[in-house]
Amino acid sequence: MHIIDSLKNRRTCYQIDNQLEVSTDKIVDMVETLTELVPDAFDMKSSRVVIALGDQQAILWDAIYDAFGGKVPREKIDSFKAGAGTILYFYDQDVVKGMQEQFPTYADNFPIWANQASGMLQLSIWSGLRELGVGASLQHYNPIIDESVRKLFNLPASYKLVAQMPFGRILAEPNPKSKEDISKRVKLVK
């Protein structure tokens, strides 16, 4: 297991296209496996994932452009649309509400925990894509696109969109990440 190497290699890749060197079946299998493995508080299984490929990838990014009424540059949207697919991350609010009812003492925490689980899933899948030689970036056009996405993919109203991850073949590696003074963010106490 080389989790540190996976995290070092996981980077934001904006320059992508749809000519993958790995099968989409392998990507879908990886997404399914990680969705099952990533933990969730109280094992609530709140995360939901939609993978848009092919024509649905193009339709999705055109719908995102339309939702913003031209306020987001077409070139930016087209750079994501050029990818092989997009992974959409949600959590199911009905699952969260059910847990809130079952465990009222923790009711306020369940939405927080659902977001945490989604974040862990996003990072896991992003790192997994990179291990497959696939580049990705994490986008946040929600909540403006929420209703459009639900209609486009016939999703329940209970699905709360958290993030979008366009992915594809890497056309240009991102610049190296600069080293930070980690002592500003990590404090050791003995």
C-alpha cells in the first residue's frame, strides 16, 4: 500500500481529453469499489455517485453552461466537457434524515458527517483515478446546477450535489506543488 505516493501524485489536472488509456469499465469498477470501502459515520451509506460518460458528459457540461446563463466562460466549460467523463458526488438527504430520527442526540451532526464521507470518497476516487493514469479536477458549480443535474439524470430530490469531478487523459502535467511550512498547520503536543 502506497497511500502517501497516491496522495502526492493526485493533482488538479485541467488539461484533459477523452482519449483514455484505460477502459471506462475499469474506472467504473474502481468507483464502485471505493464507494463501498470509504467509511461513513454510523455506517449510514449516505454517499451517492453518478458517472456521466460519452454523450451524457457533453450534455452535462452544456447544461452547466446554460444554468449559469453565460456567466461562466464557454472555454472553461469546454475544457471540462473535453474530458472522458464526470463523476458527480451527492449525499442522500433522506438517509441523513432517517439517521437523525433514529439517533436524535446526534441529529445536527449527520449532515456534517455525510459531507465528511463525501470528501473522503472524493479524495479516494481522485487518487484512484491518478493511479490509473487518469487526470481529474474537483469543481463546485452547485448549488446553481443542482436542479438541472437532478432533471438531467432523473435523480431524486433528496440527492444533495456536493461536487463534480471531470476526468480524462492528461494532456499537460500540473506544475509541481510547492513545499509548505507544515508547522503552521500541524502542532505536536507531548
